[in-house]
Amino acid sequence: MLFRSGVGFETVVTVAGALSNHEADLVLLILENLAQNAVEASPPGKTVRMAVFAEGRHTVMEVQDEGPGLPPGVEGRLFTPCASSKQGGSGIGLAIIRQLATHLSADLQLKCSSPQGCTFRLALPRLAPHPATVEVRGVKAPGLSG
């Protein structure tokens, strides 16, 4: 879905750490849902950005889209089950991933919503240190299937 949409995807990782397999699976589910929502919100030719960085005692993961932002009145019920602003949406995705974040002792929230897009933020308790620092930029492959 990601590549067929014509939306670019950029990732910048400036911190590395270790998660158990269980924790990594939950983080992957959260980020996959946020990235899918961001791609669906962004028009073709725009870019979704994911950043992973250290901030105080947290490892922070942010997903930013270039969509139109959320409609008025949606922010207050964003993580409520069965509340969706998407046509045909079930409103269950964000509610589930917020529960997954809580299970990880993490905080998931909408950082901002504007006509230039939305940014969602997942803040995990600081991961165990890992010596590598990785930076990956720019994946645009609208003709490929994902």
C-alpha cells in the first residue's frame, strides 16, 4: 500500500537501542498503523516522515504526514473506539495502538494537527543503549507494491 500510493517515505534514526521481541512487535504494530494512516492522509507526491530520537529519559518516535490535518472536533475523540474521521474507517486502529502503547509504559499522542499535516508521537521509556547510530533517508518508489 505504501509504495502504490505515490507517497514518499523518509526515516531518520539518531538513536539505537534494544527491545525484547515482544516489545519490538508491539512497537512495530504501533508504527505500522501510524505510517499507514499517514500515507492514507497524504496526497500523491507528498512525503511521510518518521523520526526516532532520544529526548531526556525517552526514546521518541514521530510519524508526520503532509495531509490536510484533522477535521475540527476530531482531536478530543481521536483515541476513542469507533470514532473515525475517515470514510469507511472503523475508528478502532488508534484506540488499539494507544492500548498497546500503554502496555509498553509509553505515551502515544497527537503532537500537532494543521492544514500542513499531522504528527503523532510515541514516547517510550529510554531503550537500553546500543553503540550504532543509523540515518536512512528517502524512499520513493510509487511503482512498487508493498
